[in-house]
Amino acid sequence: MASAFCALLVFAPLTVSAAETAAGNIAVSATVARFCTLSAGPMNFGQISRSAHTTASSLITLTCNAAGGAPSTIIVGGGLNSANAVGAVRAMKANTSDYLPYLLVLASTTLTDMAINEVATLVADTADKVYTVTLYGDIANGGNPAMGSFSDTIGLTVTFTP
């Protein structure tokens, strides 16, 4: 028995209507703001002697994402113990009420101590706007400091042109 396969095709008229469209706009914008990141390494004088002149340094790096107008400036504060600072001489404090005087100098070749809240201009080292400066610390020999671990925290404030 043979099977028969039969297909019936029906053709119906297809009606195509005109497509409708709508037009619009999307606003695209961006703002690139200048920002800077400040980092500073610790200044550790290590173990000191009462009779030895001791120095230490800290590298301060300011990295900015874009060029600005004027050079950036940095203000070096007086520290947490600024009430015990005298002139440019800052003070590290031990766990007691003992203080150890120290000085900060912006460049190793100058003999000028940085006054508290003194403003220094930073100049970009490279075209990608990385500013660096080394801050040097100095503990003079002499005196009779108490034994103990002394510390201070210096505030740094950077001003830059956006």
C-alpha cells in the first residue's frame, strides 16, 4: 500500500503596511577633573644617642592625573605636638610629657629650617605630572632627652590648580 502525501498550500494576499519611525537624540558628556594623590614615606630616626647628630628623610610624592595651571604647593604643618614647638623646631613626644626637639629641612643642600606651616613650591619631575620632594629631618646632638620612644605626625596640605 502506497502512502500518499498531499500538501495543500494556500496563498493568501499579504498586506505590508509602511513602518513608522521616531527620532530622538541622546546627550553624551564627560568631565575630566584634575585630582592629585599625596603620599609620604615615614621619617624614622632609628635609635639615637644623646651625643650624636642624627638625620633622617622622607620622600613626599604628589601624583596628578593632568596638567594644571600653576605649580602645586605644599604646606608642612607643625605636627601633633606643635604646642611645644618653638620657631621652626618641632617636638616629638614620648609616652610621658617628655619631648625631643627636631628640625625639618626641605632640601639636603640648604641649611634653612622649614618654619611651621611654611609653603614650598613643588615642580613636576616628569611630563606625567609626578611631583616629588624629599623632606629631611635633623636631631641636633646635645641636650639631655629622656629615654623613651618619641613620635610626631606632621600634616601636609597640598594646593593645586584644577
